[in-house]
Amino acid sequence: MAGGLNLRFACGLYDRMLALYTGDVKPEGINLEFVVIDSPREIFDRMAGKLDFDVAEMSSSEFISRKSADQCPFVAIPVFPSRVFRHGCITVNRARGIRTPKDLEGKRIGVPLYTMTAAIWIRGHLQHEYGVDLSTIQWIQGAINSPGAHGNPSVLPLLKSVPIETNGSGKSLSELLDEGAIDAIIGTTLPAAIRYNPDVQRLFPDFREVEKAFYSRTGIFPIMHLVAIRRDVYEKHPEIAASLYRAFCESKDRALAKMRYTGALRYMLPWLPADLDEIDQVFGGDPWPYGVAANTATLEALVSYMAEQSLISAPMRVDELFVPIDGSK
């Protein structure tokens, strides 16, 4: 890689990626062109549909589905740009008689994309934490706050038929929830109706405490996205996996250090010092670990949920999801 290998990397401009964007951290032997796209769906669709980038933030579930089916033009490294607890992303219309997770059985539930990672996690939580029978639910697929579809995904078909209908109403899922045409929404964001319809509420109003208890009990902090490398690029230059991994780790470590400087708050979070104390208490200081070892419980839960929900034929070994990286954490 004399002179450095030119690679285009598409990702949201997260704090943990900022040093790579500014050039304060440079992957060894690589000239990284950081393409900022703050819509993950756009990145996934362009990477999966057209291989538009050499390296990209990628849906964990889409990568795992393709790898399981041996139809994957990427390899992955254990770097996780996005992770989100999802109990707070279940919204219900309480006028439909929903007070507990079990009340979702037999209901019509909106979802942006049935196969999206966030929906997989939420369904897994509902089934394993609350005993919800997912087979009783009718899913309505579409964008939450606008009519039509959620992006232009090229995802693999499910291995078993699931009752999913496309929202062809000309209305958003939020509007349908407001009207009572659907009973709940799961996904990555809240419906606009929560701001004006008092019956539209989170299923778990105390979601922060629910999620902390879930993490304390399971050690699972749901992973949404990983970093994928085009397979053809990796096969020509396998050394880039380790170089990128080290750079991603250094960039994240710098972001954590800067976040801890409270002389001037780095983020518009008035109680950031208290949040930092909580991070230390709950996560032992690093809420965003990279590498396989620190994320085994989370990754094993994800592949298990994917098998149960007919996205893959059987759970995979989590260490087989990623290419080898010398010296990974």
C-alpha cells in the first residue's frame, strides 16, 4: 500500500467517528475519504444495492442475513457505530386497550421494515422478556412519519411466511396509529402523533430504568450497525481490516476522553456530568465496546432472535461473523 490505499467510507458523523472525519486519526496505510451520510437507510441501500462504498456503516441484521445465506459481498469488522436500547421505541395507542406487552398479542403493529435490526431486537425483547406470542401479530410495514415505504432496501426474503402487509393507505404509520387503524408502532423513532394525541404513548414510560435493569440482568446493549468492507477490496488488501479496526478504536477513545471534559460541556446535555457518573456505574466506564469478546452476549442474542424470527436458518457462531484482526480488543 505504498502511498496509501484510497478508501471511501460512508457513515453517520457520530462522536466516535469524528476524529476520523477531521483526520486527527488516520488508519495506517489508508487514505480514508469519509463520506458523511446521516441517514443509515441510505447508506445500507447504496452499499447493498450498488456497492457504492469501499467501507460503510451497515445494518447488522442485513449483513448477518446475507452471510448466513452465503450471498454476502462484504466482510465485517467488530466495530459498532450504532447501538440503541429499544424498549423506549415501542409506541401504543392506549385507547386500543394496551397497557402491558402481552396486550400486543392479536394486534396490528406498524414497523418501518420487518427485517430491520431495531425491529428484530424489539420482537426479541417482547418474546423473551414478556412472553408475547409474536405469531398472533399482524405487521403493517411502512415509514413512520411519512406515507410510503421506509427507504429502498434490497433485503433477502424471510425463510418462513409472516403476516406482513404493506401500508398502502397513503397515510403514515403515525397517522394510522392516531386514528386507531393500527394499535402500536415499533421502530427507530417515535411517531409524530405522540406530540398531540394523549392516547399515543410509549409502552414503557420509564424506559430508561427498564433498559438499565435489562442491561444489568443480561449484559446486552443492542447493536444496530457494524462496519462492512467490500469483499473484493478486503481480499486484495486483507491488512486493511486491522488498520481500520485500530483507527476506529482510537477515534472512539478520543471521543470518550473529550466527553469527560466537563469544564465546558461538549454536548447539549445539561446533566452530562451525572450521565457520565451513570456510565461508570452501569458500564464500567466504556458504554461502547468494540471487538467480539466484549460483545458476545449481545451478538449471540441477535443471531438467536434472527433464527427464531426466520431471517436466518440457524444461529451462527459470533466469532465467524468477522474477519480476523490481529490485536483486536
